Amino acid sequence: MPAASVRAMTTDEDLTVRRARPDDIPGLVASSAGLFAEDAGTRDTSVNADWPREHGAASYTDTLADPARLVLVVVHEGEVVGHLTGTLTEPSAVRPVKSAVLNGLYVRPAHRRARVGARLVEEFLAWAEARGAGHAEVAAYAANLEAIRFYERQGFGPHAVTLRHALGRKAEVEPGPNGQTGPVS
């Protein structure tokens, strides 16, 4: 069956969003590898794109046991096809409000038009609010306009900008898409 037919057949009802369990770890690692390959792996050479396969299982084992963290999975026909990870940060003297950080979200391309990403974000926001977070935040690569638009549709808005300067190289730098910079090859 062609990929387009699979996408058209996947509906919101075909997908289950739930808290991750230890037996989901292999699927979480695969989903995280998809995120790293598609997002950071194509936009940030400073990120180890192999991190999920090298360290993901141990990291998810620890994360699932941490009450200040949320791990959701999207399941289709018994298989993990997406995930969301989130973290709570306690108030501090500098930032006297509890915050929720959406650390990562990925849904396999064949399942993206079933509104499951929005369902993941809704669950994350409800979790954060129920635990007393004053706000939620998410970071996205400036060049990932599709992700930025997605998060804006979920109610997130611009707040801060991270600028990067590569050190140790004298290469000229030229602006890339959306103003990001990188060395000229």
C-alpha cells in the first residue's frame, strides 16, 4: 500500500496517547532516534545524533522513575509511533515560578495529520497545570518553521532568542535560513 494511502487511513481514533511504561523503552528509543535524525541531526552539528541509540534506554529508564518528568507515547497497533517528554522545574530565587519544559516531541510522518501532536501537547499542558506550573515553554530550531508554526497553534509564543557563535574557527559566517548562521564551506 502506498505511503499516502497509509497516511489517509490513520485517524485520531487509531492512535492512543498514554503515559509511557518500561516496556515502551525500545519504542521510545526508536522514536527519539527519529526526532534526532530529522531535527537536530539536520540542523545542529554540535548534537550527537546517535545519543538515543547510545544512551536513550538508560536515560528513559531514569526518566520514567522521576515524578518531575512526563513521558507520553503514541501507540498505533501496539507500536510506539511517537512520544513527548516534559520536565518540571521548581521555583528558584531567580525564577520564583514553577515551570514546565516540553523537552521533545516526535510523531512518525505517517501519523502526523491525525492531530496526535496536538493531543500530546494538550496532555503535557494539563499535566503541567495540575502540578502547579505557572507557564510552559518549548524550544525549536529557528530553521524548523514547521515546528514553530505547530507550537504557535498550540498556544506557545516567542519569548527568548538564543544566538550562537562558533568558537575556534576563523571561517566566515553567513546567514542561513531564518537568519541562523554557520561557517561558510
